[in-house]
Amino acid sequence: MRGNVLYLVVPCYNEEEGLGYTARVMAEKLEALVRIGKIDKKSRILLVDDGSGDNTWKIIFGLCRQDNRFCGIRFARNYGHQSAILAGMMKARIHADMVVTIDADLQQDIEALDRFIQCYLEGAEIVYGIRNNRNTDGFFKKTTATCFYRLMELLGCHIIPNHADYRLLSKAALDALAEYKEVNLFLRGLIPTMGFVSDVVYFDVKKREAGRSKYTLRKMFSLAVDGITSMSIRPLRLITVLGFMVSLFSCGMMIKCLIDWALGNNLQGYTTTLLVSLILGGLTLFSLGIVGEYVGKIYLETKSRPRYIVDAVIWKEPEELSETEEEC
Ligand code: UDP
Ligand code: MG
């Protein structure tokens, strides 16, 4: 049988309202899974504090002191959800046979864990959680998410629709992920490109247990831009195609103007001139903006700054744990 030490990686950003309850539910689930022999008793819950400004870290600290099944990482500042789950996965992979990333708000049905683990035991290296519906999302989030997935598909990136970051990765998949050194992270796009035997689990999305969504409009927009620019260079090609078409059109217009001039049919043409320069000006700036996005990404990649800075870690090696457990 495959090794079955599970680490749950939970990104937490200003989650003080609900974290205590979430931790209880997760610990109970872990215990139930150990009891039925699905996972090893060395399994743990790793809470990653993504630079919260509230009492999240205090709560994590308290949980780790009370219960050896919890461990924690704190970032020096807010680096975002993608970095938080990456940090958790990279830390957990040392001891885990499999890692499941799950949000701290319990929106992703924790009861689906059994099926994730079953898929892993049957040989899957990656198991993607797919939401059955988007009923808990508002109209705006639903529409923008659908448009984003469509756009990604158009740009040639095959991301799994309705899969957020509720997923299981085996040790082999985690080791492969560790080889990717890019600073601009979009895990939903990156992980499917790694290959491996994969499976999917469908789950129901619930309402947030406590607090409000931490994904502001700015964060959502920046995740979408990162997703596109880190997975596809098709926007750059589209600019070339657009530029070629505009050049063809300009050649035609030039010939027409010359003929008109030769025939003495010069028109006033104020509106046309204004419209053409406005449209071309707009297109040029838009194209420059897209190129600029990519140049910015290259700039960040070449600097290769750390993807996150860890400020504090609460971590007990499994050997220390078994000693304390024996002492008890
Ligand atoms: N989160 C994070 N860093 C951030 C924003 C969010 O670690 O900068 C965490 C958050 O605590 C939660 C998960 O990412 O555990 C998903 O965020 P949220 O539930 O707010 O997003 P939504 O479900 O509304 O898309
Ligand atoms: Mg949520």
C-alpha cells in the first residue's frame, strides 16, 4: 500500500473569526480518517498565516501548543493565497506522502477528503477538487470567473474549469512542483502542465463559516493577469496580428488618398482623421500595456527575489512528536 501520511495545508489571512471552529472541524476529520485507517496517525494540519493583521497567528500559536497535530508558518507580510499554499506544500512535503490544500473558511466540503484519499490510494498523483456549483458566489464573481475561464481557454491554457485550489498532491507531484522556480505563480495553470496520473473529486461549495471573503477585487484581477501572462504568450501574438491588419488597412487608405489627391478630390475629412488617430492611439497604448505586462514579469523573474519570507515557524519533527506521545 502507498504511504498515507496526510498534511492538510490551510492558508489563513485575517481569519480570526472562524479559525477556532475550522481547526476543530479539521482535527475531528483527521481523527476520523485515522480511526478508519485511511491515513497514518502522523498526519498533521499546517496552518499558514499569510501576514494577517489580526489575531490569526495568536490562534495558530495556541492551537499548536495545545495539540501536536497542528503546526504553523507565518509570513513576514501578505504575499497572497498562491504563495501561502506553495509555502505550506513545500514545508509539508518533507514528511508527507500526500498534501491536501484547503481554504480556512470551510467553504470547500471537508467530507470530500475521503474521496481525495481514495483516489490517491488507487494510484492518482494529483486529485483536483471541482465545485459542483457556484451558488454561493454573487452575480459579479460568477460572471467574471466564467469569462476568465473562457478567456484562458481561448488563449490556449487548459485549466480545469471550476477547480480552485482544493487539491491533493502526492510526494512525487510535490517534488516535481519544487523544481519550478518561477516567481509569478499561478498554481491552477501550472499543476496540470506537470502531467502525472490524475483524478477529480466533485464537491459542494458551502457558505463562508465566518468573516468575509479575503479575495478583494484587486487581488482577483491581479490573479487573473498573473494567470494569463504566466501561462500564455498568445496576447503578444495577437498584437502582431492586429498590427499587421492595421498596416494592411493603412496601405489601402494611403493608396486611396493618393488617388483622390491626383484626381483633385480632396475632402475635408476632419471627423475621419480624428477618429482614426483616436482609435490608433488607443490600440497602440493598449498593445504597449500588454507588452509592458510581460516586460514587468521578465523584470520580476530576472531579479528572482524570494517568493515569500517566512517570519516564524512552529514545527515539531515527527520524531519529537512520537517521543512526546510516548511520554503521555
Ligand atoms: N487567503 C490568503 N491570502 C490572501 C487572501 C486569501 O491566504 O491574500 C486565504 C484565505 O484566508 C482563505 C483562502 O485564501 O483561507 C481563500 O480566500 P477567500 O475565502 O477569502 O476567497 P473566496 O472563497 O472568497 O474566493
Ligand atoms: Mg472562501
